[in-house]
Amino acid sequence: MTLETIFADTIARPWAPRSPAVGEQLGRCLVSKARGDCIAPLVLDGDELYLDPVTKAQDGDLVSFRLSERGAAAQNAALPPGQSPARAGDRWVKLYTTYHGFPMLLDRHKSSATATLMSCESPDDVPMLAPVRNIRRRGRLLYTADSLASQIGANAVNSMWSVQDDSLNSVGFAGALLTYAGSGPAVPYVASPVLSFQSPVSGPCIFTITTQVYLTNNAAGSQVPAAYCLAVVLDVTSLGNVVVDYFPKSGTAHSFNNVGEVSASPAQTNPQTFGCSATENLTQFHTYKCYLLCQTDSSHVTANFYSTEIRAQLVKR
């Protein structure tokens, strides 16, 4: 697929926010009013956009950003007749995708530019992109609780559960590898929030987790290796809790970690965005729990999750 066809393909799917903001989540979003039609019909002139400045942008997201001076200069280099000049600092919205390793911003006119050019004053800066989590058009939210998985198909989802927690949730380490069997992982212990629900039918369920995580090194003079964050789904119907699955499939047992290193003590990482998703088969009337864990080989490390959201969507076939 070429850059010129990605926008049209996105419209044809059709597009929906990866994790639409509803209810109390709307109050934690920034609100911005759209002007122009460069990404119509996804966003129309006058739409109210709910923007999430915390969640990391992913392929296929509509993202909002402040136009850089470099981006404004590039836009104004060859203005069509009658078009007003672009102004640095104005908030723009484009379709985000990664193309051959480059973060790109696209619109319906088949225009494209790197996210660093459009939103950064230096090619070495990190683009600050805020995903669009919902859209209000003519007073009505386009993506509500009954349309959260519209990309799967009309009426595809018959049940949805979610839990959000903006507080800090600490995680302990015991310097031991997890065991994914029997009564479930014992170390490190679970960090809230915990999503609990009973499945009304048997079928596939999509679990989606987003959070911020940081590690702290408590041992003087030591260098702490990277850590492994994961989600665990337990069937807690009976007393002997059973691990349904864990994801992503990585960790120290597989020579892979997904959270960055902590330097010599006393030190703490900057918050790092972590997200994962998986599809698991559930059994009718069974009760399930889903939560986050974090592990490392070093017992002198502490960790915290915050701004966590865990979502489960049960899919009909």
C-alpha cells in the first residue's frame, strides 16, 4: 500500500477511534474545534474533537499537534491561490501512520509529511501527537458505548467492560521468574486496577491495555536492566484460579524486555507508555480477571503504573 492510498483505505474500512473516550473519560480529554476539510469525511468543519495528550499515537489514529515553524514554512512554500498561510503554533489534525519506519502525517489531498517536520523544530525532537478519542458532530457523539468496535462490523460486539485508574499503583519484585500455570503468577504481585467480569456467552474477547510505567532503582551504585510489563487474564470461577493467558509473549524467560533501563541508584525512569492487546476465548458464565504485572531479575527495583485503562470487548460471531 502506498502513502497515496492509505487515507482512502482508512475511510473505506470505516475509521473509528482505537479506544473511544466515553463517560468520565471525556472530561480528561482536551477539546478542540475543527476548521477546514483536509481530512473529511473523518473530521468535518465545526466538529468538536476530544484529544488525549497522554496516550501514545499508533498507526491509523487521527492525531492533533501544534504546527512547527518548519512545518509552517514547508506548507507556505507553494500555497495554492486563495489559501491562507499556515501559522506556526496552530493546532492541526492529520491521519498518522508509520511508513517504512518513518512516522507520517496524511490528509485526503494525498499530501504527506513526516511527523517531526510538521510538529518539531528539530529532526531529533519527539513529535507530540494527541490521538483523537472521540468526535462530537452537531451536538452528538459519533462513537458511543454501542459503537466501540465498529471497525469489526455492525453489531459485532455484544458486551464490553472497562476499568480506569489515574492513581499510582506500585508493583513489587522478588527476583524470580513468573510461572504461568496452576494458581497463577505469584511474584511479582498484582497491581491494581483489576478488571473483573462474568462472560454472558462463550466466544472470543479482545483485551486492550494502555498505561504509563516507571521504574525506580533502590540499590546504590547498581545498574538495573530493563523490565518486562505484561497483562494476565485469570479464570477465577473456581477456587483454583487458572491462567487463561498472558501477553505480550516476552520477558526475561524469552530474552526480551519491553520497558527501558534505569540508571545507577538513586534514579528513576521518565514515564514510559506501555500498551498491549490480545484475543482470548472465554467460556459462558465463567468469571474473569485481567490485570497488569511487571518483572525484572533485580529484586531492588520498584515500579509504578498510572493512567491505566483495561478494556475487554466480547465479540459475536
